[in-house]
Amino acid sequence: MNLYKFIISGKVQGVFYRKNISQNAMIAGYRGSVRNLSNGTVEVYAELLDDELDGFLHLLQEGSATSNVEDIKYEIDTKHRLDYDGFVVL
């Protein structure tokens, strides 16, 4: 299992994007966090197995009914650790 860091850009703030991501990620059984960044993007951390990456990317792309995801960048993060269960909005 790896900890992934995602940066999502587009119309992703003020459109219930974080709430939808958190709810859908919890339903799917993922563990992680989602938060707005000051530059207008959204940062997501998620613990995923290699075969879960595509499904999680789809969840991020889908977003909310009023969001518009333009780009998703991601990397495996070896510096951080999740200290909570579930999927939280920060």
C-alpha cells in the first residue's frame, strides 16, 4: 500500500468538491484527506493499493455536480503518514 498525494486543478473550490470526494472515498473504503490550497487547487492524500489507483483517479475526476476538474497530478509520498481512519476534510 502506498500513500499518494494528488493535486487537482480546475473549478474545484466552492462547489462541494471536497465534501463529495470525502463521502465517495469513505463509501469506497479509502483512507485519506482532502483540503483546499490557497492557490485554488485541492490537495488529496490517499492510501491505495496499486490496483486501486485508476478507480480513485476516476473518483477525483468525477468530483461534484458543479465542479470541473481540468488536471490531476499525483505522486507517491514517502514523507507523510496518515494519523487517522476514514477520509477527512481538512
